[in-house]
Amino acid sequence: MKFITTISSLISIVFAIVPPKEGRFPVGVLEKMRSQGIGDTYGDPGWVKKIAYMRDQEGRNIQSEFNLPVLLGKYSGATTYFNASNIDELLFGNNSSGSMRDYFNEISYGNFQLDGTVGGWYQSSLSQSQAVENVRQYVAEIASLADSDFDFGQFDNDGPDNIPNSGDDDGYVDGIAVVYPGCLSGAQNLWAHQSSLGGDQYVTNDQTPNGQYIIVNSYMVCPELPGSNTCITTDLSPMGLYAHEFGHILGLPDLYDRDDSDGDSEGVGEWCLMASGNWLGWYGDTPAHMSAWCKIEMGWIEPTVSNLQETNVPIAQLATSPTVIKVWEDDYRSNRYFLIENRQQDGFDSNLNGNGLMVYHINENRTAGFNSFGPNNDNENDKLVDIEAADGNYDLDDNNNRGDGGDPFPGTSGNVNFNDNTNPSSNRNDGSYTGISINNISDSDSLMYADITPMPNSGYAISYDEYGIGFTALSIGTDEQWVGVRFTALGEGYVTEIDFGIVNEQFWNTDELNWEVKIYDSFDGVSPGNLIDAVSGSSFVGGWHTVQVDSMEVLPGQDFFIAIRYPNNGYVMAFDNIGELSGRSFYSTNGGSYSNGLSDYGDCNIRAKVSTETYVKVADDSVPMEFALHSNFPNPFNPGTMISFSINKASKVKLEIYDVRGIIIESLINRNLTDGSHQYYWDASQNSSGVYFVRLMVDGFNKTQKIMLIK
């Protein structure tokens, strides 16, 4: 059986770019970037993998060193105001408000050492307007002009020995920074971002130990001057912009709302460098620390997991101490949890909007994997990293501000408790109780205390795809495709839930992707054993999807098999081709006989969740005899809501939205669907507040449900 693979940048879903200093993106900025496919990946692959390796080391005591080449690229006809020595002092020297080297040393607690070399100005043949239209060409040209001044081999240090260009590195410069003339001037100039050169990557004249030539691919660009539209020519652009984009070089995603230029929400705002914290101080001369989740991703903090009820738990300030408490919210301890950090106005955090304990709600299924693509913080109702604001307000979600004194506990609201019955609450995003509490929070100080009650450990997850969904789509060249994973149970329990990844929808050959999940009690390497349950459905977007299954008992060491069937589609198989191969992934053209050939490419994105506490069964009547329209979530909502429904046979389905006058507002679905459960996300951002009605029509029958949009 022939494998067909394609590797493609997912240009429509991520933008590794700095947010505006205030307000919305200027008109045309995102569109210009989208048209060129720039800002479409997070991180240099070699360094992302190196960070993951160091993060997994016991004790995490490996100090990493990054050497950054900074190239000043002058447009044809442009005027510049500062030289290489000025920018070297800003980034790596004795800058009066702190250099970028000082910043990363502080936020990493000395575990990350940044240095660099600055060269230029290098004279581009492109004018400013030409560079805006041809960003990759501009960056590649500047790299070529600098080649004779730089030994680019000294900037490839992503191997485990921490020695550049020693033979264990990947042959690519870990990242270059290009400084361009002017400031952030909307679509009239470049906008600060991080991306890769792709087809424009530059092959240097510097050799690797094996005789190949070092390649420049990952890059970031930042402006010479501060200001928006009107540039301030008397000062350099402070280093906060550089720090944000360098965070992307290291693989971190944007944690603000990137999905459009309408400024829907602020994500985690100025509480994190990777949202809008890069702007704190004067144009970002004292950027905020990274938030706890980012520091954990970097390997600079190993969180303390709360497993038992404790009183007076000490929590030292994040600015000077790598202290973070992790409280699992997920029964299987797989992807959802709370993080607690103590933020005080100290060091580079000196310009924070408040002080106290910050509580973050994390859902790692909102980011897809190795390159951090996926929705991340785009949907304010379901974020990767969400702030539980102590005052119960939704200022960040509603774009009212980028953080205030009411966000931390106790904060300006004086709130000292966080549990199932408070506002905000420790409930899951679906509204269900967790039993988690963070109570009796002390007054704000450099050392704070709280009583913490975690939820019981009632399960575990099994996964072999350590880097998540990759950027490579795969097909076996047939219309009907099956992919499966052989799992080995770690302990006694019941398989109750399955996560599976689907590649981004740009790879599909249809607007709606049908799928079927099957779970078997054994697998002999070729054929699955007894079928325990099958769940079918469809999706409109890629990323992680979760289904519940009839519980299947497993014993320690028992093998079982989970398969996904994709009928009539092309490049949809999602897998991790970065991590270590487990040899557990299989493919089939008929679902009866499987081949292990997929394991040569990577590990399929299927994960099993095992309950160790309770037998869980999906009720036989969960899909009614005819059909069912389920409660939407959230409700009330702003700006969108997920509408779920089930049908017991393949049918012609209409799903429509009406206003209170009975006038149809929008037709969401009008086509044939397969039997099973279905979901549709209605984006009501262009509609006014009020009551609406969802109407589901199947084979002449209909159901109606009231929903409420509140803005």
C-alpha cells in the first residue's frame, strides 16, 4: 500500500505576530499577512524539540543558551536613525531599563541565557512598499547580504550537547531577527511577526560537520522605532516587541484573540508577554513576565501538583521564584487543569495592573501540538489559557481592558475564595462541578497562602503522540481510510472516553468531515478483536475531538485497539512525526486487516482515557428514536455557541436560526448528514443581543430551542 504525504503550512489559522499597542489591528495588516502566508507557524522546529527534551529531564537543571543573529535591513530610499551598537546595547548590553538578555535571564530564573550579534545596516534592493508585499524575499535578501559577516553555523545550537554546529544540530539557524526601518504603521510597513521563509529559505556559505550548508529559515522582524503611524525618531523601539516575537521563535503561541481584526477579546491581556504584556512600561521597555503556562512549556518551572487537601499552602511571587501550583480539573489528568501563580509588581513585572494570586484555567486540547497551531485563545468561551478574574467580570473577554486590579485574588474585589459556588467558579466549561476549591486566600504579598482542595484522581490517559497534531497530512490513497492505535492499559479501569486529532480543514475535500470511532478489546497486530462500541459523527473544523464510549473494562498490561474510519476523504489522518516512534500506529483500507506501515511515519493522534472509579455507559436512548436537539453551550452566549444534535439514520437535515418575529436569520445546515451526533458552531458576532430560536428539521419533523445572545 502506497503512502502519500504532503507537508503544508496552515496559513489560515495562526498569526505569530505582536498585538497592537492598543485597540484593534489596523485595517489590512492581517489580510496582508494572510495573503503571503506569513506568521503561519510558531517556533523553530529544532529549538522547540530541544526545549521539549530539556523539559522532560529530571530536575530540569540544564541551562540552555541561544545565540541570536540580529540583522539591520534598510529599505531602498529609507532613512534610519540608529546603528548596530545602539541595538546591541538594547538587546544584549547594559540598557537602562533592562536588556532582552536581562529579561530572559530573570523570567527563566537563570536557566536560559540569551546572547547575540548585531550587524548592518544592510541595503535591500526593495523599497518599503515592495518589502511589505514580499516579506520573505526581503528577509532572505538581508540574510544573503549579511552572510559574509556572519558564521551562521555558530547560530545553530539545537542539539543536546549545547555546542553550536557540533554535528548533533539540525543544520538550520535557530532563528534570525531582522530590524526594519520605521515603526508599526499599519499595512504601510511591515508588522512585527515571526514566521519561516519556506520556499525562500536561504542557503548560507557556512558548512556543517557533514559537509552540508547551514540554512536560514526561521525569522522574526521588528521595527527600529516606536510609535504607531507617526514614528518617534528620538528613541529605539523598546525590547518588549523583540521579546514577544522571540517567544514565538521558542515555540510559544499568541495568547490573545487572533481570529479577526475586530478585537473580540484580549485573551490573558497584559498578564503575559505572549498576549499584550509586551507593551507594559513605555512602549514595552518593561514587559510583563510570561505567565505560568508559558514558563512550564519552556521548562523553567516544574509545577507542584496538588494531590491532597492542604491548608496554608505557601505560594511565592513568580517574579523571583519558580513557584506554581497545578490542580487537575480533568478526571483523567490529561489536558485540563488550573494553575495558580503569585504576581507582584517586582522586577520586569513592576508595571502590572495589580497584585495577588492569578488563577488560570487551562485546556490543552485548544492547541494542536508541536507548532502550537489551533484555536489557542481565539474563542473567549473556550481558551487554551483563561484567566479566572477574581471580581467575576469579563473585562478581558469583552475587550474592555487588558487587565486590571480585579483580576487577581483578593484584588480590588476582596474575593478570597474560589470554588464551585463562587463567581468565578471552579466549574468546568460545560458547567459541571469539580469540587475544587482555593479558599482563604491571604492578603497580597510576596509570599501568599491559600487552602487548596483538589479533585480525586479518578482516571488516567494513554497517549503515544507526545508532540500532538503535526503539520503533515497523510492519506493511504483510497477513498475509505482506517487508522488505529494499539494501546496497553497501565492499570485496571474502564475506557470511557477517546480524544482524536483531525488535520486542519484546508486538507479536506468537503466542508464537513464524517468519521466513525471504534473500540476493540484486543489486537493481534493485524486484526482487531471484539467490537465493544462504535460512535459516528461529523466535524466542521480540525483539531482535537472527544467522544464518550460504552465503557470497556481493561486490566493492567492488556492490549486494546481504537480505530477511526474516514469515508470518502483525502488527507485527514493526523499524526505526530516529531517525537519518538512507538510502533503502535496502523492503517487499513477495509477495517478488517491492518498494516503497521504508518508507524514508520509517526504516531497517530488517538488517545485513550481510562476511568479507575466508576463504570460509565453511554445510555442506549442517548440518540432518540427519531432525532434530538440538545442544549446549546454556552447559553447565554457571546459571540458564538455550539449547537449539538443527534439523528438515528442518514437524513436530509436543516438547521436554521430565527428571530423572535419568526424571520429566518441564518441557514446553518441544509444537506444530507450521516446518522450519529453532530455539532455546529454559530458565530453570532454580527447579530444584536436578544432571544433567538434554533430550529432543527429532519425528514419532515422539527424541534425548536430558545437561545440567548448577550453583548
